[in-house]
Amino acid sequence: MLSSSLVLLAINMLITLAENVKLGLQENAGQFTLLVLINAFVGGMVGMERSIFVEYVKLGFDISAHTAILTFIAVFGLSKALANYFSGRWANRWGRKNILLLGWVLALPVPLMLIYAPSWSWVIAANVFLGLSQGLAWSSTVVMKIDLVGEKNRGLAMGLNEFSGYLAVGVMAWLTGYIAQVYGITPYPFYLGIGLSLIGLLLTALWVKDTRVFVEKEQSTERSAGMTNVFWETTWKNKTLSAVTQAGLINNLNDGMIWGLFPVLLFALNYDSQQVGVLTAIYPAVWGIGQLFTGKMSDHFPKKTMLFWGMVLQAGAILFIPFTEQYATLGLLSGLLGLGTALVYPTFLSAIAQETSPNQRAESIGVFRLWRDSGYVFGALISGLVADYFGVTSAVILIGLLTLISAGVIKYRMPRKVA
């Protein structure tokens, strides 16, 4: 009798909670702002490696071949892609907050492993942990923000999320480059990662609230039919979802190339660590700041148009990089690449959210992010192999052409009007 009463009480409490839930950015400003801050710490963890890792590998492990240097990016991308997929599937089962906490737990050993790595295998293992952490933590913050805001202002929500993450990537890339120039490649730059992971874990554990009740609230008013096979629809069958997915893959394919080979190009031009830090930071910083505007734009302008021109702009910037040695010009191209990426990144996620029902959204976003971050694997391997056999210039041009082809897929496969 007592147990039945407790069950009924719990059910009534859940019903009352669901009735009191309000979707919207302003209505959930506190939790939303907290998640924006946490995602900045998530982005900072990957920015820790961005500008200094090529030199770190060369100095510490005497590895110079482009393919070997880019191996760590491929490993990172593969582990992140798999974590993205499973985070989407696990989010509804175990809760968004728990997945975010797991992401932070996996981040804790990364900077320590990089500081004390006795062999190349430790470096690879550290990037496996980093990839898993990024996939679980970043995916969770994306899904939770979409849960909170509901249908309205999804683009703005994604713009703010990606702004915080990628601005942090840029800031950390610059900061670690500066620290490396003044104090050396290791260990000092990686001390920042220890602080980021500890603070991120504490903020999540103490103040983040799970958002599954917001999904139930939105689902109660949803009338569209769900997908029969989320993986297949997102990957190929649905023209909108599949066009977005292939563009996401190519976007991160070229990002993987820039991550690995852009510093190689710059060091070959005799720029020092601090200068390389600035040039490599411009791209993610513009990418991050630009999303404050492009996220909101995707709520008002056709998503197809933004995706097409974003990919075209990326392709143009990449194709021009090998043909200049001027510091200012390289900075401009880095900024244009960041702008092109800013146009597409929040638009990817808002387009996926628009095309899917609330209770399938997390899984569809997980599938999209699985393919998107597998682009790191393809980008690292393709650009590394081509650079070893045909030179860095050939690798950069090839990736630029693939990015241009992706823009064509958006133009001709995606339905004409995607609001």
C-alpha cells in the first residue's frame, strides 16, 4: 500500500514538473549560460594541442613524417566520432548530465599523459581519451541546449554553443603557443588542461541539471512522424539530413588537414611558435566569434544557402594557402576559413534539429556527429599520405577541391527551400 502511494506520488511529481517546464532561451537563461561556459572548457581542452602539437611530437619523439604526425589526429577523430554516436543513443537512456560527467572524467588524465608520456603509444592513448571526452561532453552540451530552447532560436542556441567552444579553442591555441615560446613546449602549456578538466567536472557535478523533461514537454506537442531507421535516414535516405551529414564530414576533413599541416607549412616558412600560435588561433577564433551572428542568421535565412556559401568560402581559402608566404595574407586566409566554417557549423545542427522529432533528435545528432568527426580520420590520413608522397602543397589543394565538391552536393541534393 505504501509502495503504491509512493509510485503515485512520484508520477504526480513528474506530471507537475512537466507542466511547469517552459521551453525557451530566456526562460532557461541560467542553465543555458552555465552550459555555454562548460562548453568553453570543453573546447579549451582540444585547443591545448592546436598550435604546439607538431613541435611537441618532433621534439619529444623524433617523428617527422607527415603521416605519423597526423596519426594522432586520426585517432582523436575516430574515438570522438564513436563517442558522438553512442552519446546520442545513451542520452535518452542514462541522461544528458551523466554523459557530460563521463566526458569530463575521461578528460582528466589527458594533460598528465602528455606531460609524462614515455613513448609515442602514450601520446596516441592520450588522444583516444581526448576524443572520447570531446565526443561525449560536446554532444551533451549541444543536445541539452536544443532541449532547453525548443523550436524557437535553435540556430542562435547553436551559435552560442559553438561560439563558446571554438573561441576557447582559438584562445587556448594562442595561449599555449605563447607559453611554449617563453617556457618551452612541455610541461607548462599542458598545465592549463589540468585546470580546465577539473573546473569543468566540478561545474557539471554541482550545478548542471538534466534536460530530459524538456524533451517530453516538446514531444507532447509534436505531430510529425518519426524516422524508422535514424542511422540510415541521417546517413543517406533523407536528402536534407544526408546533405548536411556529408558536408559535416568534409568540413572536419579539411579541419583535420589544417590542424596537422598548417603548422607544418608555417614552420617551414621559418615562423616561430608564437607567430604560428597567432595564425593558427585566427581560424578557430573567427569560427567561434562568427557563430554569434551566423547562428541567429540560420533562424532567418535559408539553411541551404548558408551551407553552400560557407563550404565555397572554406574551399577558396584553403586553395589559396599554399600560394602565399606573407604573414598578413596567411592571417586573412585563416580568418576567411574561420568565417566559412562559422556559416555552416551552427547551421548543421539547427538543420538536423528541424528535420527530426524531439525524441529522435539526440540519436540523429549523434549519427551526424559520428560522420562529421570521422572527417578528422579521413582528413588526417589522406592529407598525411598525399603530403608524404606528393608534398604538402598537393595535400592542401586536394582537400580544397574536396571541399568545393561538397558545396556542389549541398546545391544539388538538398531540397531547394530549407527554412
